[in-house]
Amino acid sequence: MDTNEIKSLAEIMKNNGVTSLEIEDGKVKIKLERSAAPAAAAGSAVPFSGLSDHPAQEPLPQEDPCTYITAPMVGVFYAAAAPGEPPFVKEGSIVKKTDTVCIIEAMKLMNDIAAECDGEICEILVKNGDIVEYGQKLFKVRKSGS
């Protein structure tokens, strides 16, 4: 394993919020750990950059009408009930609360993961067979009526 592969793994960890990763490849065993993004300490001084004479050019971001279905456990993400079968949902699928959207395998047990609200799947954020962390975002869902 070369340094570029290690840098790539570190970047993947950072982008997906993973704090610990251990890989064994033949004779090489690597353990990567990083701390979670530090929050600004309460009461800490933040430098003041002054007021601008120019009004802000960009409008304030509007509240996102979407919510996320997150992984309730660590495990392997499966988009379908079995290999070769169609996925439970695709981008654009309409789901009702309690509809199964995926399976997470944890400790050799298959756990059905259900939608937490009625809505439309806007985006699938993980791939079939990916290892997911507790709390990791799996699906972006636009709630019905939003």
C-alpha cells in the first residue's frame, strides 16, 4: 500500500465522517484514526473582520425541504432483498412511512430499514455492499407536502 492509497483512504474517511478505519492487506496492517471535526468552544473569541460597505451578493440559503434516512447501526448496506433482485427504491421512488428502503447486515443478521416519513427518494447516498456507520446518511428524502 503506497502513500497515495493512504491519502485517498484518509480523504474518504473525512468526506464520509468516518473516524476509524483498519485495513489488513497481506503483511501490511494499517489503522487510521481521526478526531471528529472540532466545534468552536463556547465563549471562545472569534476575530471580527469588520463590516463591509458592500451588501451581500448571495441570497441566504433556503431551508432544505428534504430529510435523511440514516443508518441505525454499523453494517453492510444492501439495496435489494437478494442478489439479482430489483432494489427496494430508486431515485424518484415514492415511499410511505414504514416502507422498507434497504437492508443492513449486522453480525450476520439482516435488518430491514424503513422510511421514517412519507416522501420521494431524492438521492441514494451509498452503494450496494458499502459498509455504513451508525448515523451515516443513506437516502435523501423530500417529505410529502414539501
